[in-house]
Amino acid sequence: MQTAKQAVETLLRHLPDDSTIEDIQYHLYVLEKIKRGQDDIAKGRSYTNEEARKRLGKWLNC
């Protein structure tokens, strides 16, 4: 498992040289959201597809 610093270093190596600060911020945001989602799944805080459909049905008209 990478430290936060290592994850940022990896990200910066993979982004194009002409990336803006906004590009970097966006990618960091996405990485953090993915990490939080993985942590939630590991802690059992997730829904099955069927549970999600039921919870979101009133907005999705499913």
C-alpha cells in the first residue's frame, strides 16, 4: 500500500508535462474518492446493485 506522498509522486509521473494545477487537483480528488470507496467496501459500508436500485428507484424511475 502506497503512502499519500508515494501516490502523489506516481500520479505526477503519469500526468502529461503540460498538466495544469487544476488537472492535478482533479486527479488527486478522484484518487481520494476511490480510496474512500475502497475503505467503505472493506468496512462493509456498501450496497448490492439491487439495494442501490431500490434506494435510488424514486429518482431513476426504475
